Amino acid sequence: STTITFNIQALSGITNAAGYNILYKTGTSAPTTTPTDGVAFVTTGDATLGGSTTTLSATTITASGLTPGQTYSFALYPYGIGSSNDATRNYR
């Protein structure tokens, strides 16, 4: 597998967020599956979790688990977390 790193602009207008998740799927359209509050996201529907940051001030995020030569589309979601337990993540 391989990775890709994206430069991102930190979002200062989001409150109560802890970081970002980057989701991907094969093909030319973005993943349609959205994360569900209270559920640790790994792979659901047409989306796979490629990577995470643990801060909103991050300026890069890396997606891993990709296959060379394959076309991918990506979606970036900020998340909040109520504790160190991934099951407390929320996306709204």
C-alpha cells in the first residue's frame, strides 16, 4: 500500500472539534457515507478511514492504505471527542 499527504488549511471557525478524519473511496466521486456520532469510524459503506489528526491546527493529513495506480476520491471531516474513547466521537 501507499500514502498521500494533503496540505490543509486549519479551520479556526469550528468550535468543540479535536481533529480531522480523512475518508476515501475508489473512483472519481467523493464518499457518500458520512460518519455516525458515537461510533469509531473505520470502514463503513463506500468510505474507508485513511487517517486522522488530533488537532485542528494541523496543516497536513496523510491517507494510507492506498493502492498505486488506483483513482481515489477523498472527504475531510472534523470531529469532536468527549474523552479518549473513540466511541464518543461526534461529527456535528
